[in-house]
Amino acid sequence: MLEQWLEYSQEVTEGRAAGKPIVALESTIISHGMPYPQNVQTAREVEAIVRENGAVPATIAILDGKIKIGLSDEELEFLGQSKDVEKASRRDLPFLLSMKKNGATTVAATMICAELAGIQVFVTGGIGGVHREAETTMDISADLQELAKTNVAVVCAGAKSILDLGLTLEYLETQGVPVAGFGTDILPAFYTMTSPYKVNFRLDTAEAAAEMIKTKWQLGLDGGIVIANPIPEEDALEESFMANVIEKALAEAREKQITGKEVTPFLLGKVKELTEGKSLVANIALVKNNARVGAAIASSLAE
Ligand code: PSU
Ligand code: MN
């Protein structure tokens, strides 16, 4: 029953058969997170980095009513260019699949699809979280609830401070989701290596991360783990500059009364505009950095 919805690329099929480590990659970052053509180029380069580091990349999307596990070059190109691709989180999957539509999967939806495909490690840029002023808007990303229940480790560069990072950590704590810093004690904030918050645990190697992931699931503790890997120092943006940009983006979202699934893409687009593309360069660098770490963790898990 389930298999009818899943379609594996040839590369992923062969990788699975050979017992190779596989790394899931999301597609909202392609369709709604970065502009064309940098989005497609980055997606290809990130896949190449996963391969160079001994794992098989599986970029995930909903195309023509199928969950695609691993995409062709043409499919990546389509996701990067088409305006006919919905941002797809958990609640969107049944509609998009039954109506044979196209969807770019968020962290939440990519985790669901990765778990269905038996993939344990997922690399992305930043996770969604509790938005600032969530006490009135109730805007809390479905990514957090997914981390609470779906067994996939998510390698990211923390979360953008368009969110309330403190409340995001509180939510994850309540839900029993470990937030581990990769080589750091501090929660990275996407564009910057640091934030005012500490992570729960520090892991210094891919092997240590793999051990912790294995242990969590051996204990039957369902749900994901956040592996927060800071942006490389040379690519990081200045903290006060970014704080300013983010304030402006938030003010405009408030003024325009942006709500629901539009909030995050709106803020991401504004940040890019206000940094004149600097944020895009940083975004690309940190995803590539995460791909190296994710491939190493997946390789260690596969041993
Ligand atoms: N944060 C980023 N870049 C992104 C996203 C978040 O810095 O591209 C995307 C991810 O796909 C994430 C989604 O899962 O936005 C969260 O959206 P929402 O806040 O609507 O749950
Ligand atoms: Mn939201």
C-alpha cells in the first residue's frame, strides 16, 4: 500500500541495495528558500558533496502525485524554476499526493518521507521553529512537532533568528528532542556561529553523533535529533547587521499581515533582499558544510 506512493531514483535504489549510507535532502529550500538559478546549482553541489563524502544523496519532493526519493537533474531544474510547486509540510501531503500535484517538502515533510524510505540522516540549512510573538500568533513550525515523533536526525546550522530561538529550545525540550551542537556548546543561529543560547549537548565527531542517534532509537525514544553545525567562520555574517535586517523583515511582515505558511518564505525573501544577496552566499556555504557532516554521520551509522 505504502510503496505505491514512493518512487526511488536509480542512484538511491542501487545505494539501498548495496547498503550504502543515504542522506536525505529537502526541496523547500530549492523552491521557496533560494532564487533561481542558485537554488538548482546549490542543490547539485550539495548532492556532489554528499557523494564525495561516501554517501548517496536523496533529495525528496512530491512530483506528479509521488513521493520522489532522489531526483533527476530535470526534476531539480523543474523544482527550481516552476511556480507550480506548493510548499509541502505534514498537513499538505495527503492533498498533494491524492490530487497528483507537485510539492517541495519542508523539514517536517522531508522527515516523514525519509522515515518512510528508511533514511536516518537528513541535511538541511535551518529548521523552522517558534516564531517571535507566537504567544499571539500561535505560529509554531510543524517541523518541531515532527522532530518530536519522527525518527530522523536533522543536520542544520541551527535556526534563523527570524524565530524566537529561546522559545524554540523550550518547545524542543518539552517534546524531548535533543539539540546537540556539532563541535560547539552554543546554539548557532544560521548566519552566525553563535547565539545567546546554549545547546543541550556537545558532540565533537560524526561517530559520537551516530552513537547518540543509535542509542536514542535503541531505547525506543521516538523522534529526531537536531545536530546543529555552525556556519564556517569565513562565511558567517555580522551579528548586529543581521539583527537589524531581521527586525526590518519582521516589521514588514507584520505590516503586510503575512500569515500561515507564507510567513517563513516572506521573511527569507526579505532578508535576502535587505542583505543584497550576502545572506544567499552564507546560506549556500552553510548547507554545503552541513552536507559534509551529514554524510559522515550517515557513514558512521551504516558501519
Ligand atoms: N528556514 C530557513 N530556510 C528554509 C526554511 C526554513 O532558513 O528554507 C524552510 C524549511 O523547509 C523549513 C520551512 O522546514 O521553511 C519551515 O516553514 P514553516 O515555518 O512555515 O514551518
Ligand atoms: Mn508557520
